Amino acid sequence: MRLKGKVSIITGAGQGIGKATALKFAQEGAKVICCDINPSAAHQTAADIQAAGGEAMGFLVDVTKKDTIQAMFDAVVAKYGRVDTLVNNAGITQDAQMKKMTDDQFDQVIEVNLKGVFNCTKVVVDLMLAQGSGCILNASSIVGIYGNFGQTNYAASKFGVIGYTKTWSRELGKKGIRVNAVAPGFIETPILSTIPEKVIQMLEDKVPLGRLGKAEEIANTYAWLASDEASYITGAVLEVSGGVTI
């Protein structure tokens, strides 16, 4: 078990990549803190982990509201006294071409995907500094590296997360804290449920491996980066996309 005993907070753990990551971390022995804006989904993920013999807690966390983050953090510290890993996975999309994008669409995505990552990290970083150890994993995207039609707000947020990753790895590295980002490609998650089948087929045709990725494949990457096997990796942006950007 690569994460045995590690206390790991995962945002957006109610579905998709976040849930797959929570389940994977539990399989690797972590004590998993499942956070989601949908409390029933967070508690369900925690219940699934417990049913499989793992240890988990579920919390309502809205990453745009610091009081919900703080309440979760206080409860975790009261129970475990430490936090080893933070996976900043929570994210949303509000797609539109730039000329049609509303201020509200832009602001919502930036507030969740970019400011939310800052909010969560700011709450846990002092404890990690006091411990002299920690691992922060940020969800970027290939869209944050290469851009994408109709995703001005999403691309900006995910590019910003890369900026966080590079900066924090410089600031925190000598304190024993590693910071890395994962940039998924096209992944089979509920976020794709509204996309027409013919568009999905077009996406698959662009991928050298010939298929969309699975949430579990991103979860595996997070688990490896959180483990001691990646102990000399920080400031990295690991693309997990089936080679779609080749």
C-alpha cells in the first residue's frame, strides 16, 4: 500500500475523477477525506470506501466558501492531527465562445477552478509547513496548456493552476512540501454526458490510443504522485491524455 496511513483531502470527490481518486487512495491505504459541494455524494463516496474496508469521512465543501473549507479542516485536524495530501480536484465548466461568454460564466469558472484551489491550499498549508511535509496535487487540463475552442474561462483557470504549481513548488519545496499538477485529456466522466455521440467519436479519433481516458487512470496518476515513489518530483505538470496533443 503506497499511501498507508496518509491523511488525504480530495475535493470534488462526489463523482468522476474525484470519486475515482478517493477510491484509489483508500485502496492504497490512505485515510480519505471526501469533499464535495453535494454532501450526499461526498458521504456516499465515504460510505463506499468504508464498505470496502477503508477509512473515510465525507464533508460538504464549497471551495468558493472558506468557512466550509475551514470547518472540514478543523474536523480533520481534530481527528487525525495532520494532513499529508491535498488533491485540488473540484472544477466546473461554463463553455461559450469568448464573444458570447457572459461575465457570470467567466467569474463562476475562475472562482471555482482557480480561486477555489487557492482557498483550499491556503487553509492546509500552515499545517503542512509545521509538519515539514506534504503533497499538493492540482487538477489542470490539456486545455490549460493548449487552449480549446469555446473555453476561454476554463483554459484561463487551468493555465492559472499551472502557475500556482510552479510558484508553490519554489516557495514550499525546501519545507518538505511537493506540488504537482495533472493535466488530463478527454476523460469519460459525467462532464461529457451532454456531448453528442458524434462529437465523442471525433474526440476518440484524435487520440493516438483510440479511446477516451478513464477516471481511474487519472486517479492512478494522482496516487503515484502522492506516494514516496514520486519523492523527487515537484513543479511538474504531468499530461495524461492518451497522446492527444502529439
